[in-house]
Amino acid sequence: MVRAFSHEIKGREQEETDMHGVRNMAIGGVICVIGIVVTAATYSAASHGGGHYIVAWGAIVFGGLQFFRGLFELATGSGNAA
């Protein structure tokens, strides 16, 4: 009985870890894509009429790191499930 209960708790912890990893991947992916879209849109506008454009490198880097952090959590099962 104790063993079954322990197995159930470990299964729930793994599910929470997986959800945390997926959440990090989703947030990171969205932020990275937003940074890429802002960069592409402002570059396109600047190339047609001249002028300056924004390279949203902070959003791209942060989003990419967050995405790969989530991927690592999924692969290793080492998420910070709270």
C-alpha cells in the first residue's frame, strides 16, 4: 500500500515537472518569436523608406534560453515543480 502511494506521488511529481518544462518552452518560444517579428517588421519598414530599425536581441536571446531551459527540463525531468 505504501509502495503504491509512493509510486502515485512520483507520477504526479513527474507530471508537474513535465508541465513546468512545457510551460517554459511555450513562454520562451512566444517571446523569441515576438522578438524576431519586431526585428523583421522594423527592418522591413526601414529598408523601404530608409531610417533606423530595432533589433530585439534581448527578447530573442531570453526567449531562446527559456525555450531550451524547458526542453532540458523535459529531457531530464529536473523541473522546478512547485
